[in-house]
Amino acid sequence: MENVARPWPALWSLVIGFFMILIDTTIVSVANPRIMEGLNTDINSVIWVTSAYLLAYAVPLLITGRLGDRFGPKKLYLTGLVVFTVASLWCGLSGDVQTLIMARVLQGFGAAMMTPQTMAVITRIFPPDRRGAAMGIWGATAGMATLVGPILGGVLVDGLGWEWIFFINVPVGIVGFVLALRFVPALSTHPHKFDIPGVVLSAVGLFLLVFGIQEGETYNWGTITGPITVWGLILTGIAVLVVFVVWQKVNRGEPLLPLSLFKDRNFSLANIGITTVGFTVTAFTLPLIFYFQVVRGLTPTQSALMMVPMALISGGLAPVVGRIIDRVNPKFITAAGLVLMSVALFWNAFLMHPDTPIWLFLLPSAVLGFANAGIWAPLSTTATRNLPPRQAGAGAGVYNTTRQIGAVLGSAAIAVLIQARLAAELPAAPGGAGEAGPMSFGGALPGALQEGFSTAMGQSMLLPAAVILLGAAVALFFAKPQPMQGWAMAPKSAATAAGARDAGAPSR
């Protein structure tokens, strides 16, 4: 552990940037219908506004984690924050969907530079037996973002226009930069060699795989152009990723992905678990928001308010869970949280009909709050507990990469499934999927189309509900955490100990 006198101000300064990244994702999900209308585009293009961001976010995470170890997490975090803030301004100024997608790619690169540094700092300035409280704050951040993001997004979209969901990041980014510059310590660095072939292989493989899945329905799972087919792209992407893993194994230098990290059972299982979480959290919001706005005619603000129980419960309980998992085996809390998330999503799918009383959706929203509180901190603590300081950045990079890979695949898969189910449930409806391709959602649907659209959205919810159950099964195999002698002997200042005791105070 690094001997840092004031670890908690450092953590809270970093949380601002992490909070902004998460808000940006949830804001966009609420604004999708208005972006479609404002930029005169279709559902597949507007989904790429999210997918491009997630892809650009996921691909560089391995290398940015290593760059944080090499040049210092503070430098990488501040650089990424500047890139993210400038890209947010560009997003708001975009006049067409292609420009918006390019700006979102730049945003993704900025986010990729920032995210591993938050976990790396937590890993390096908090010992394992105190890390749960810090990770609880990290988890509470995710919970509160689900509240602030959609509601703020709805207010901005309804009042000022969709552009302001990006403009709002500019003042937040400036404040976050000033605080991080002042409070985040300049931690010691470690020399690393950078695996350029690994970077190329991972980037190419991920792009081919995700692009193939995303565009499959558009090209009817056939030919894209000339000899290039959808399945050819997908299989080539998988093959390139296999080559990437083999290269990491035989690389005599310093591989981009240190496979030795996966010798730790809990690190490996936690990465599988967070992949299912990334997939599910990204996938379920899209059909739910479209149902609220297109079938029930809710405004972005009103549809966001349906998530208030989830966010309040999650944000309130996450610090409590963080303190508990420092003393108990986190696997039972994690598994229970993941099962509860699946239950809530199945419940939502069951309720998705045009005549369901709207207040009933607040009940599964509350269940999602309990689920979220039991997922983020236990999973991240389990993953990082045994990481040595030298590999803190690499481990954080791997963990966040798997989360983002899950998110990218979730975004792509739900787009395919939504289009397929709309085509099946509205095959001959005027303006429906079977006659005119992706629909242009400019308000509530005519009554004759509402049942079919609701059914399609409910069926789409079943995919993330099933995927998260896999994460629950994996969590049951976590090994019981063991005391870390090396960390226990590390120097610990009085300020550090006091901060750990008061970890939850700011969230009360």
C-alpha cells in the first residue's frame, strides 16, 4: 500500500470523473428517441451512438491501465478527463449522426484513459481489509448515476434539447480536473514495455466481432459488400481474438494481457461476473425506455423517474454493503444481487403490456436497487483483493475491459434482438419493421400497434435477464478471501484509518 495521508479526498475527486462517465451513458439511453428525431436517423444508427462509445471505451483499456502504471494514474486520469470533456463539447455541436458517432468515439478514448486509474488508485492506497468501504463508494457512484443521469437527461432533453446532455459535461469536467489536480497523489510508477501487436490484435478482433453482430440484421445476416459477409466478419473477429490470446501466452516480453493474473481464481471469476453485468445493464435499458416512451407516451423525464426507486435504494445501500464485505465472504451477497437483477428483469418483461398500470413498474425498479447494491462493490473487491501494487493498473484495465466488452456485446445483441422481434410482431404494420424498416419513434404509437410493440420489447428483456443468471452461478464459486500478510504489514497512517472508518459518511 502507498503511504498516502489523505486517501479519501483522492477517492472522491476521482469519483467525480467516474460519475460523469456513467451519467453520459445513462443520459444517452434516455435521449435516443429525441436524437433519432433531431438528426433524422433510424434506430440502428442511434444505437451506434452508444455502441461506438462502448467500443472505443473497451479496446484501449488494457493499454491505458498499463500506461497508468508506467506514467502514473494521476497523469493518465487528467489527460483522459480533458479528452472526454472536449469530446463532449463536440458531441453537442454535432449536426448529423455520423459526426456524433465520431465524437462519441473520442469520448470513449477519454473514458478509457480515466476508468482504470480509479480502481488502480483504490487498490494502491487502501489495503485489502479496508478496500470494501472504498469500493462501496465506487458502487454507490454507479447507483446514483442511474438516478441523476436519466432524470437530468430527461430534464435537459425536454427543456433545452438533446445537445445539452453532452454540454453538461463541460463544467463538470472542469471542476473534476481542478479537484483531481489538487487531491489525487502522484503515486510511484513502474517501468513497462508495451505490447503493440497485442493492442492491434485486440482492437481488430473486437471491432470485427461487434460490427458483425451490430450490423447483422441490417444486412439480413448475409453479404455486406463483395465477398465480405456478416458471418465472415464475426468468425474472423473470433479468430483474431484467439490469436491475441495465443500471442499473450507466447510473448517473451511483457504481454498486454498478463495471463498470470488469471491464476487467481477470484480474479478470473469476477471478470466473468462483471462481463455479464456489463452486458445486462447496457442491454435492458433500451427496450425498457422505448416501451415507456413509445408505448406509454412518457416524456424522457417521466420515463427516467420510473428508475428512481432503483437508484435511491442502490445509492443508499452500496456504502453499507461495502463495509459489510470487509468482514464476510462476498460471494453470497454477489450471487443474491445477480439473482435479484434477473428476477426484476423477468418481472418487467411480464408487465410490458399497453394496459399495465404504470405504477407497477416501480416495484421491479425497487428490486433492481437492491440488486445493484449487492453487485458492484462485492465484485470489484473480489477482483482486486489479491492484486500486487505493480499490477494494479493492469488488473484494473483487464477488469474494466471485460466489463466494457460485456457492455458492447449487450448493446449489439439487444439491437439485433429488438429489430428481429419488431419484424416478427409488427410484420405488416404501417411504418412497422416489416414494411419500412426501423421505425421512427416520434411519440406514442397508434393503439393497433401498441400490443405488438410491447410484446417485442418484453421478449427483448428476456435476453439480459437470462445472461445475468450466468453471473450468479459463477459468483457461487468464489473462494473465501484470505488475509493478505504483505498488505497487513504495510504502513498505515492515522488519516487512512480514520478515513476508512468514515467511508460512508458523505453518502448519508
